[in-house]
Amino acid sequence: MMAFVASGCATRSHEALDTLRRSRASGISHVSSGKRYQRRSSLQVKSTVPRMGYAGPESPPEKVGSGQTVVIAGAGLAGLSCAKYLADAGFKPIVVEARDVLGGKVAAWKDEDGDWYETGLHIFFGAYPNLLQVFKELSIEDRLQWKQHTMIFNMPAKDKPVYSRFDFPEWLPAPWNGIVAILRNNDMLTWPEKIQFAIGLLPVIIRGQAYVEECDRVTWTEWLREQGIPERVNDEVFIAMSKALNFINPDDISASVILVALNRFLQEKSGSKMAFLDGNPPERLCQPLVEYIEARGGQVLLKHPLRRIELNDDGSVEAFIVSDLNKASSSASNGNAGASVEKRITADAYVSAMPVDLMKKLMP
């Protein structure tokens, strides 16, 4: 059995566990990151758009496992949080990661002067109840530094920087605090544009996830055009939002991805409130996850890239073939330059928490 969990986020780890509970030894189920893509495999896939509001159970998951091994490819937040909840449920997770650093899309590196370089500015929103639950269960909630509930945009200007603010009143519930924040701002949207945008968001608020999933047929730029909203709004607001969510432009990202975020921001009072981690993600967030996993019998193996997926005759996964770059480095230092040490890892279940574009290259 093989399951896929969204790369770069911890939103679907409980659902990945549910998938492992329900699935048999054949077939593949896929939990996507909401980015539209085309598969190259004949294996059947179930694809769903993430529901950001799913926070998982408030109590520890039921012990449905009895020591069965689950191999997870990818030590980003998706892979590590998936491994955590599998360990909680009685499974033995083994996480294999290609690089020598934890975190995936939130990875960071220390230079020779001791300064940290991150892959980008990482923001934690109030609309991430699932990830906030991970912080709570690891007892590291104090590592989040919450800011004033304001969103500030840098406006195009010739002479000096111009900043446009969206201030969310603390005394108002959702969605009224967001509506007031938009109405107060006259720098980015004219009144006709505000009305047009509000009309476009009504189906999101009223129909919810069903409408969001329907919009996976178009990119965000195409969705804006359908609503009659000028592309200037894309340049001033949604390029930044698109890159923050999926590291790609509005012309390429599924409209569903941004609509999910906007819906959570509108539906939850503190949904758009932001926090920053008090240090680099690999040490301050990922390492506590690793320690938690290992304390419960799991493993996290760095420098173990997935090379091939071996299948049984019925199409189910038989093994992951990985390279042990730690042993390869050791062999090279002993004069065996270029030596590649492969390991065959078998398990009761297999999970990919790799980026979709990388996983597509490995699909049989």
C-alpha cells in the first residue's frame, strides 16, 4: 500500500493516517497539495484539495498499529508530522530524506559565520490549526512569536516606499473583521474593485469546499479574469501570496490553493493573524519532531534519497530503493570515489511526502 501526503505542509497528516487505516495492500491513494498536475503512471490515484481547517483529533490517535513499519520519503513538515502521528498510533515510521538537512521547503543552512539562510520567509497563520496542534503536542508553542493582526503590503512607488495596511479589528468576529479591514483600505482596491472581489468570494463563503475544489480547473489568474478583477490586483497582492503558498506565480497556481487560504482567513477571526518562529525551522521545529519520533521507536535517515520504487506483480509497492550517501561519502574518503551504496527497504506501507514534480519522476 502506498499513500501520498502533501509536500511542504502538515495539514493532511491525520488524513494520511486515516488512509493507512482504511487501505489494503494494493492501490495508491493520493493527498495532493492543491497544485494541478498531470500524472504519468497508470496506477489509480485519488486526489483531493487540502482542507486547511482540519485539525485532527484533540486526543491522541487510537493505537491501531502494532509495530508495523511505514517508510516515508521526505523529511519536510509533511513527512515528519506524518511520522509523528503514525508513531502515536503504534506504527514504526522510517523517514528517508535526500538532503543532509531537515525541513524540506522550510529548510535552512548555517554559513561559516554562524548565520542562518532560509529558503524564504516562513509565516505561521492562525488558520493553521493542524500545525498549531503539532506545536502544542510537542510543547513548543512558546516558540511562535505572534504579531499584531495587520497585513502590510509594499506598494509600487518611484521615490520612496509606500506601505498599504489591512488592519483587522480585534473586537469584531469573523468575517466582519476581515470585511472592515478591506473596506478601510483605499490604497490597493477601488470601491468598484472591492465590490467585484466580494461578489467573486461569495460562492467560497456560501458553498465552501465544494466550490473551492471546482476551481481547481483554472489558475488563480484565470479566476480573477472570470470575476472581472484587474490584473493590477495580481501584481500588488497575489504574486506575493502565490509564492508564499506554493513558490510559484499566479499564472501557474491552482485557484483552489489561494481560495482555500482566503476562505480560512474570512471564516476564522484569527485566521490571517501571523506568527514567526523564534529561530531557524530545522532546529526549532523539525528537530523536536525527530526527537519525538525516535523516542517512540521511529527513525529519520538523512542523506538517503529515494532512487526507485519496486512493484509487485499486482502493482502494489514491494520496496523503496534508496542510496545511503553517508556510506558513499565514507567510501569516497577511503579512495573509492563515486561509490554508490544502495539499500532496499521493505515495509508494511509506504508514504511519499516528496514534492509532486520529483515524485512524478520516480513513479513506475
